[in-house]
Amino acid sequence: MHDELIGWLEWLGIDEPELEALCGDASSRRYYRLKKPQNIVMDASVQKEVVPRFIGIAMLLQQSKVRLPTIKAFEQHKGFMMLEDVGSKHLIDALDTSHRSAYYDKAIKTLVQIQNTPSKGLEPYDRGFLLDEMNLMPQWYMKEHLGRSVECVEGRILLESFMLIINEVLAQPQEIFVHRDYHSRNLMIDSNDEIVVIDFQDAKSGALTYDLVSLLRDAYVELDAQEIQRLVLLFKELKGLEVDDETFMRWFDFMGLQRHIKILGIFARLSIRDGKDAYLDDIPLVLKYILEVGSKYPELDGLVALLNNV
């Protein structure tokens, strides 16, 4: 914690601010709990551009009445922000309770609200970006993490599989507001048992099922197949989508493949480049998703065989 942050809080009229460091996330931002008055303080001084983006996206989400932590104060040039403290309970902390299904129902309803948010002006999830994300996997997971160089034939299998996945992702409805990290660690539960959405500053415009798959095939939590099916159909019903279940599940599956292939690369990179080794523990579940879903589609046999043999 640096003196500038303390100085800013004192400038706001808080005498001798007491700060308790909170566990960080995958980013370079740091979070603290301020004891009096009780608030959360974000230090994004090494990534100052986060602050205006956070405020802009928050204003968009508020148009759709999405529950977010209230912004109390900010200093854009220094990268500081003070937010409402909504407690310490995340969706992931409520998974062993009898209310688990009710919370997931609320998370689905909140997602439908989020998708009512205008996405105009947000960067699109286009073909190039989808491919760049998946290319993190051969670079960081295969080459850097496993020490396995990609041979010429394997490179062709990967590229063909990636293009197939991208085509399926782009075949579903687009220009939807996408949170990009809508999962059990980024959904909080406040004192009224309401879902509070955090970590939304990287939102983009993209595919219908992106956030749905982030929630239901979560890199940190495995839901059973029946529960996933129930929640997928609840989402489809609430959205009033006129598409058959088989087509919708195909969209959902291929979107998940794109996201999980990317995540393999990101988790390996977080360990190797950023020294955040805890993410390596989550790789087996992500790999399991890719292999199980990929095995449903014969056109992805090459990708499945390749990942089974690395």
C-alpha cells in the first residue's frame, strides 16, 4: 500500500484511514476494506485506464437496473476508487447451502437484465479477437507450461478446429452486452440476498451465450449436467428465444470451447508470467470441459486427440 492512496483518503476527509488488504484477483489491481467509514478501496494505480472504463460500464449497467456496488468517490488520474462494501459473500461461498439453486436462478435472471444493457460503442468480439484468445492456449499452455512445441500438422489441426469453433460462435445472435467474467467469484450476495455484479469493466459486445457458459461451466465450480440443463432452459425461456434446444445447446457448447481453450492459456500465463500458481489447480476442470464437450462433436476429433496426448 502506498502513501498516495492514504493521502487521497485523508484528502476525502477520512482521518487515519485503516485499511485491510483483501485477496486479489487475476489482475494487477489491489483491493482494501476501509474500516471507517466501511467501504472498499480499489488501487488501480498501475492500470489507471480501468477507472474511466469502470465508471462508463457501470453507467450502462445501471440503465438496466443491474445491482452493482455504488461508486462513492474516484481519482481518475491516480487510479483510485472507493466503492460500497457489499460484504464478503460470493456466489462460490453459497454453493454448499440449501439456497444454491435459488441463487443460480437469481444469477440467470440478473444475466437477462445485463443483456438488456445497450452494447453500442463496446468493442466487438470479432473473428480476430476470438482467434487471438484461443491462440493463448498453444503459446502458454502447450509451449510454455508443458514445454511442448506445436508441430506443423498439429498447428493445422488447431487452426482448423479454432476456425470451426469461431464460425459456430458467430452463428448465434451477436451484439449482446457481454460481462466476460460472469462466474461464481464475480457475483456477490448482499445482506438482502440479492446478486451484486462486480468486475465488469472489461465488457464487450458479443455472442448470446458467452456469459451463460461462464456461469454454468465455471472454471472454479462444476455443476451437475441436470442443473446446467435446467438453468440453460430457464435462460432460454426468460429470453423468449425461438430456437430449438439442440441448436441452442450447440451454441452453448461451442462458446464454452472458445472460452475454455482461452482459459487454459490464461491460467498457464498467470502462473508463468505473473507468479500466480494457484490458477494451475483449476486447469484440470477446464481441460475436462474441453474434452467432454469436444467429444460430442466428431468434427473436433483432431482437437480432442491432440489435447488428450499433450
